[in-house]
Amino acid sequence: CLLGCSCFHGPVAGLVSIAAPMRLCEAMITGMLDGDSCCDLTEEMAESVLGELANMIASQVALQLEPAEPVMMAPPTVERSTYEDWVTLDGSRDVVRLNVGGWPLLAMLSLRAA
């Protein structure tokens, strides 16, 4: 399982976190390549696609919250997470559990006034 996070700072600060199984990240890469298996999928590629997903969601949230104010985006981070991390996140009241092509994905948004 991977955990991708992306932060933004401005009049409102926020954090988008996404936890997804490695197999889902690999499936997203394959989907982006139109099912073409032109290369071997690596863990780095899976981390990259999850980080980019978190970053795209965070930037859209930031723009919707404060479209007239400048917002600073931090580079996304991605790390391996454990089953215990997944259980903890899944039990949070701030998490949305999604089904993406049969794979579970956990998404969380945290906001605070800067």
C-alpha cells in the first residue's frame, strides 16, 4: 500500500492524503498507457502516479476555496504504508472509502484557516 500526500498554503491551508494498494497504482499506469505494456512497471512509477493524483486533487481544492488569493503548493510525498496505517486511516471519520475498478482507495482532506 502507498500513501500519497499533497499540501497547499495560502488563506486556507490543506492536506490531501490518498492511500491505495500498489496494484491499483499499477493499474492506473497501465490505463494511462492505454493498456500498452511497453515497459516494466516500477515502484517509482506507482509512487509517481499516486503523488500526481494527490497533487491534482489538492490544487483543485485550493483553487476552489480561494480563487482570488495566491496559493503555494508543496511537492507531493509518497511513502509505503503498512496494513496498520490502512486500518487507522480507514477508521477515521474524515476518510472517504472509494472503489476504483474493484480496488479500495482511501481519500482524506484536512483544511484549516491559515
